[in-house]
Amino acid sequence: MIRQERVNNALYAIHQVLIRARWLAYQDMAGGKNTALADLLDSAELLPALIAGQEDNTEVFRRQLEGIAAKSGYVAPLEAFDFNIPFNWGRVVPGP
């Protein structure tokens, strides 16, 4: 589980990961191999399980986001988690 006060931040962070994955996929429309997208999705795979778990996985979740930032240079998910940014699910957030 993620501490209750961080659930919205965690979901927003996952949203940001998916935005980046979509952006990377569009960069590879020529049909080449996109290992950056695969790496990003590998890192994101664990995030929902950490949110849904019964124990406090808040720090593990954050470390996953740090890993994404370190590998890809894309810090929006980590910033979304770290800062209390109000997230409006109805608002479209542009990709990079």
C-alpha cells in the first residue's frame, strides 16, 4: 500500500509514466526497436502492485520512480509523487 495521503500523487506519477511511454512509442513509428520504451514499462510494471499491497511500500514506490528518472532523464513522475500538485483527472496533461 501507499500511505493514504500519497495515493493521489502515486496515481499521478503512474499517469506521467504512461504519458512518457506513449511519447516514446510515437518516436519509434518507423518500426525500429525501442528499448527505452521497454525499460520504462519494465520499471512501471511494479507500481500498481506497490499501491495495492497491504504493507507500506511508499519508499519502495519512490525508489522505482527515482530509477525511472535516472534511466530516462524524465523526472515528471518523481516530481508528481514528491510534490503536492493538485491533479485534475479531467485535465489533459501534455507529454514532453
